[in-house]
Amino acid sequence: MKNIDRSPWLIRMSQGDKEAFRMVYEETRDHAYRLIYYLTSSKEDAPDIMSEVYIELLKSAGNYRPEQSFKAWFNGLIVRQVRNWNRKSWRLYRIVEKVKLMTDTSHDRASEAQFSAISDQLELYPILRKLPLKTREVIVLRYYQDCSLEEIAALLNIPLGTVKSRHHHALKQLRRYFEQIQGRKEQNDYVYREATK
Amino acid sequence: MSIEKQLSEAFKHNEASLLCPPSLDNRIMAEYEQAAMDKGRNVKMMKKGRLPKVALIAVVVVLLCGFAYGSKFLFSNATDKLSYQLYSSDAFHLKEETFQNVRATINEVQSQLAPGEAALVYLPEVIKDFPLYGVYNPEYIADKQQWQQVLEEQGVTEQLPDSLLGDEYQFEAGAVMNYPLIGLDQDDLIAELEAERKSSNNEKPIWRLTDRMMDSYSKFTSVYRAAHGNAIQLSWQIYDEVTKIDGYTSPTTDVEELNLNGKKAHYTKNNQSLLAESGVLQSVMWLAEKDGKSIMYTIESDSPDISKETLIEAAKSLP
């Protein structure tokens, strides 16, 4: 996402201008999808959370101030929607609403499933799944979005000390996990070499 | 390799392969339409009841260009429906030489526009991240009655004064001032203009005509001129929905709060106004509520000889 002024487009989309919404959506969708994908506990939920994010963007467009970084503001909105999604009652309610709204989603679902299958090949996903959501948020924002710890504290609205502590614990956990993977790889490699002697 | 570096590289590596499924596009567009319809209904319902104090729509009127970086609050003013804040930002401060070059470019483009035409001028030396600047050539109506009729059609119910400051400043003409819309879909245009700049060896301005305007935020301006050539502009901007405006200006702008016949008003003097003929724009601005609409009044002048006191007197003399 480029650092440009999106205010006129947010205003227009909040007034019901479909073309303005399409512009904003097309420019932000891949970024939003990746962030949701990394943050969510279940990757199958990513398309539904995407839809929640853009409905919330429509509702909140008037709160955006042009002197803010749009990326940071939008990241905050995404993080909040992922958290909301984890509340089961909310999720069920939205699913009922979606069934009413969508006439035929069978093709979409099939296509999304196919896309998820491609994404399954990524190695990051199982690594991130090892972390609780709160620490995962810090890791994703730090290493995917390249945010400083101060920026993460502001975005998540938590003290800097808490961010540092979550960051430290997450890295410790991931380090251990990487070592285990490395150990397994070396073991497999050894077995393979033994068998081909 | 450290765990931090491994993570950064893994995220970077995944970026190209992890894209939003195209099938989601139709679904999200359909949901947007539904939600926008619901939102429209809710806004209409709210209009029947008490209006919320919190602004619903953020409108950005950028005085110099379409950007706002780290900024400093200068002042605010509000009615029940309209709230206005002005900020200054270092991003709008240009070196004198750059300022003069940019003004010359804008003037050159403006002189090539037919009345009513608008253009986007490519000015990478001013705005690095998004180097487009909107320019408009207004279509003036010299007949006062005809102009008064246009104003009435637009909801200006007040009688247009024949003159300002006694008989010193006489009505010359009126025009609807429009702001060209600058936004997300201009990336291709920027690339095209940058390519043109690289291939061109001369100093000619690089620009394109545009017909995309911010129609909802037009400014209705009447020009009054004195025999010695100085001019004062009286403008109305009318808002019939709850609106929030954030304005941005150069950090060298002078600001003073005024009491204008009991109304709160603000005087500003911007020494780096790209659209003012002299480069300096003085303004007195105040807000009012009439017939359920909010009106922003401005008395402005870019004539270098007009004093702050004259401008304030002109504002006070209005009914």
C-alpha cells in the first residue's frame, strides 16, 4: 500500500459510491488478506473476516484522519476484526446474516477452498499457529508489517512493556520450535544418508 | 541466521504467493452495496430525529495539496452540522525558489484551460509521494442578476451586495469554484506523467485535463474590485449534511481569532498560497446555520495592498 491520501475515496465510499469502494478494495485487498491470514486461528475463516473488515471500513471511514498513516489505521481495524471473530456468538450471528445475504456461494466456497489448498504449502502458517493470538499479533506486526515495538503498542493500545514481554516470549517459543524442526530435518537427513549407503 | 531474520524472510518470501482469492471480490462488493444501502437508511432515520454531535462524514479540504503529514492544530470552529479544523504542516512549506517555480507552472497550465476546465498538474518537486496538483479555471458570470440566480439555485438565499466597503469595491463577477478530485486511481497517470517527464528535455509543464471534481464541496465566489485594481472575494460553501472539514496550510500561516459582530471568526494569512496571484492569501472565515444548512463564509484577497483591517471591515459590513 502506498502512502497516499485516501480521504476523498473513503468519503465517497462512505456515501455509497461503489466505484470509490472498488478502488479502495482493489488497492488494499491483498494486504488485508495476508494480515488476516497470518492473524486468524483458522485459515478457513479468512474470507469471512475479510468481509467483516470491509463492512467495518465502510462504517469507520469517517473516523480516519488524513494526518494518520492509513496503513497503521487500517491495520488496527483488521486486528480488531480478527479479535471480534474469535467471539463465537458474534461469529454465529454473522453467519446467519450471510446466509440471508448470499444467494449462491457454492462456487465462491469451492474457489476459496482451492486457494486455501495452495496456501497450505506455506511454512509460516503452522509456525504462527504455535503462538497464542496476543503474541501472534506482535510477531506479525513486527516481522510482516515491519512496525516498531512503539508502533505496535500504539496500534494495540497496550503498554510498551507488555509488547516487549510478548515479543520476547514469542521469539523464545519460536526459537525452540525452529530448533525442533531443524533437529527433525537433520535426523531425517541422517536416516536418508544411512539408507543410501 | 537469527530467528528475527528468518521470520522477516519467511514473510517476504510468502508475499507473492499469498494473494486474496479473486472469488472474494464479488462477495465483498455485494456486501458493500447491501451495507451502504442500510447505512443510507440509518442516516435518513437519524435526520428525522436529533442530529448527532459527532461528525458523520469527514471531508478534507486541503488548502495547498492533497496531503497531510505530521501537523499542528491551529484552530477550530463549528455549528451543529459543520465542524472545521485548520492545521499547519511542514510538508506544505516550500523553498522560495521551488515555490516560485511551482507557481509559474500552475499559472502556465491555468492559462491554457478553457473556462470551466480542470487539470491535474504533475509536480514531483512539491509532493514526493503523490505528485498531482489540481487546477481549475473558473467560468465567471459578470451579470449580477444572472449570478444571483445561480446562487439561489444552489441554496444561497441572501441578497448579494452590490458593493463592499461603501462603494469602494464594486461587484465584478461570480463563479463556482470546483476542486479536482485526486485519489487512488491516479497511479497509472502518475507513471505516465513521470515517463513523459523523463523523455522530455524541455521545461514545459506536464499535465492532463480532468473532469472528475469534488462536486459536493463547490465554493460560490463573488469578486468585488476597486478602481485601483485590488479585489476582495466573498464566498459561500453550503453543507446540508453533517460534515467535518480538516484544512491544511503552510507553517508560516498567520492566524488570529476574531469577534465578528458577536460571531466567532478567524483571520489567516498564508504566505505560500499556490493559487493566489500574488502568492499571499488573506482570509476571514466564519460559520453560520441557516434553514437547516451550514454555511461557511469567507472574505478573501490575494491583492498585496489590502490590509488585514480592510478585510475584517469588509467582513463586518456584511448583513
